[in-house]
Amino acid sequence: MPESKKRKKRGHSHEDDLEIKSWTEGMPMSPSWWAPTFVTLLIVGLAWMVIYYMSSGRFPIPGIGNWNMAFGLGFMLVGFIMTLRWR
């Protein structure tokens, strides 16, 4: 009886690595302070909003009312935009 043909393994090939490297070749890496900064901004914005809601609008800055929510959302927005630029 004849022997059946051997199938080629569909493993990770070297050409796939070259394709990925050529796509990311010209992109500069983010500085080392980038990731801690955007994580901190996201956490500060979240904490700001939690404090605002828990204090019924009296804190973190008394007297500005709903602008406290705008500040918290602003911190989180800047942190989120920084995540989009992270390499």
C-alpha cells in the first residue's frame, strides 16, 4: 500500500515576524514616564468623581458645584488620550 503524503506544519513562520517588524519599524517608543502618567491620571479622575458623588457635590473643591465632575472627566479624558498614543 502506498504511503500518504506528509502534511506541512502550519507553525509560526519567519515571514510573519518580518511583516510585523516592518509595520512597526518607524514608530518611536514612548518614554518611560508615559505609562505611569496616564495610569495616574485615570485613577485621579476616577477618585475625583467618587469623592464628588460620595460627598454630594461638596468636595473635592467646594463652591464650584458641577464643575467638579468636569474636572474628574477631564483627568480621565487626558489619561485615555494618552493610552491611544502609547507604544
